[in-house]
Amino acid sequence: MSINNQLEIIKAGVDEIIPEEELIKKLQNYAKTGKPLRVKYGIDPTNYEVHIGHLVPIRKMRELQDLGHTGVIIIGDYTAQIGDPTGRDSTRPPLTAEKVKQNAEKYMEQLYTVLDKNKTEVHYQSEWFGGMTMSDVIKYMGKYTLAQFMAHDTFRKRWESGLPLHLHEIMYPILQGYDSVAICSDIELGATEQKFNILNGREMQRFHGMEEQIAILSPILMGTCGVNKMSKSLGNYIAVFDSANDKYGKTMSIPDNLILNYFLYATRVSANDIQEISKELSSGSNPKYIKQRLAREIVSLYHGEEESIKAENEFNRIFSQKELPTDIEEYVLKEENIWIVKLLTDAGLTSSNGEARRMIKQGAVSIDNEKITDENMTWNYKEDKVLKVGKRRFMKIIAL
């Protein structure tokens, strides 16, 4: 494949390549030597659940693997104990090494739904940081000035706002930069908000007399709410572990103005097809039908085409025909006269009592299609009832 054709694939859906001319040189060298480029992506497994927003750069890694290169995943067992401060106005709580390892194993299981396992290396930061001395740390800290870090929006804004900025957080970009040295990275992938940290990897490689990596920055996938980026803490995400029905339903809930964004960054639809979809949207075609195709595309990626069709039929049954799901889960009551908030949490319909209260206040909780508005009510029904939260969460409550 020609260099131009490779570039076309690499640049698709990418916001910025820094610097592009150096990437061309690396691709030319690969063509001459046959030595694969090493493509780095770092994760801090602060949780085990991966959403499709996380997979935007991972899809780019898979494309590079298909071009013959090696994907290198860095498990941030050190940086996860700091927590990436980017875009945050508070310090992240630290994690134990054991928790990081547990999360990482589940995390990789989900990344392999996209990556070629035979062309993927996985490394833990402890492989190189575990043997470092205080002398090494001082040496690397000495390569930077405070002014460099205060130019970073996150650090500067927190400082100017009088919010706490801890010294260990300043170490985060230094550790991430050294990862690029440790694994001899040629390319680092990440979201646009990671630009500061990824460019720091180039600096760290330069300090060590190495050829500098290329930064390939992908856009951030917006959450299903259409307001904030996809985030587990905001609950506006589509998880890899979600069922086919949940993926379909969540996709159908996105605002119409996100349809093209999701086709671009969450599916394998070709560039030519996306151009046609863009024309359809501009011409005034009913976005519902285009969104249905989007939902099928996303579900097919993780569950196959047959499951995507089943999910669509189930969605239509519930939302168009106002019927209950075919495979509704059941929860057997363990006590009489249970507080509705506790029941929602115990049954797994909400993640916490706080979320349960919020859902009730928003009018998103119903019993046999009758809305519940009193968060202090007690469940004392003597017959089975269907409890619904939001548009897609159903549970049949079996009476004692």
C-alpha cells in the first residue's frame, strides 16, 4: 500500500498529527526495513468498565495493526495511583496496586474486542518504575521547570482558582512521558485533551537521545446526553459490557446532532457511506431511521448482526408498541415494607440511594406504568409488579 493510502487511513477521524512530516518518514522507513512501528496507548484502570468513547483511539490502534504495526498498551499501575489530573478541578483518590491489577485484567478483555491480540503487547509501568531510585526521580524532575507545568490549563486554572494542586500530580506527565522511553514508542495515541502529556513523551525521548514519537490525537466522543463528554461518572455512556438491547436503546437516545459524530467515531462505516449519511441528514430525511442504522452498526460491532436485529425488534416492541421486554429480569423481595429507594438499589436498578432519589425526583420511576413521586414511599404490595427506571431498565418484583 502506498504511503499516501496509509496516511489517508491514519488521518481519518483524527484531529491532529504532530508532526505529520515525521510520521511520513517513519512510514517510509517501515516500507524500507519492514520493522513495525510501536504504537503506544496508556490506560489508568481506575475502573474496569470501558465505554465506546475509550475505544476511539483503540480503533485507530487496530487500523495501525492492520497496516502491520504493533500495538503497545501501557497499564498505568503507577499513574493510576496518582490519577490523571487533566481536566479535573480536584485530586483523584488513589488506588491500591491490587485494585489496579484487577481492573486492568477486565479492561484488556474489553479492548480485545477491537485489538488484534497477536499484534498487541501489554506492559505494566512497574516493569521500569519498580527499580527506579530516588536519584533517577530527581534527575527526571530536573529536566522540567515549574513554568512548563503551569502553562498546562488544568494546573494553571486550579492554581488561579486557589484549589489544591499536589506535588505528586505534577509527576503524572513525567511518568507518562517516561513510558514512551521505556517501550521505544514511535506513535502515541490519545484524546485531544491528552496533548500536553503526549508531547511530554516526545521531550522525554529527546532527553534520552531517542527518535521522538508522533502524537496522533483523536476527538472526544460526546456522551449520550449531548452536553458533556462520555463519562462513567456522568452516566452518559455506552459500555462495552452493556447488553445488545442497552447499547441499541442508549444509541437511540442520543440527540440528532450527534448522529454523524457517532457514525464517525463509534462505527466501522466507510468514509463514502458517512458522506451519504451526511447528505441524508442535510436533506431533511427523518433522523429516526438514520439513528436506527447507527444503533444497528454499534450493536453489530460487539454482538453481531443477528443480535442487532433482535435488539431493534425489542426496542420497537417496548417503545413503539408500548410492551414489556421479552426477557424481563426478576427480583424476589427479601423483606416486607421496604423503602422504595432501598429497593431500587438492592434490585440493581440504580447504583446508589442518591441515584434512586434523583430518578424519583425526575419522574423516571414507575410501578406498572404509574409514576412514583414520593421518595419516602414504602413498597407493601402483595402481588407481583413491574418496576421501571428511565426508559430501558425494567424489573419484575416478586412479592413475598
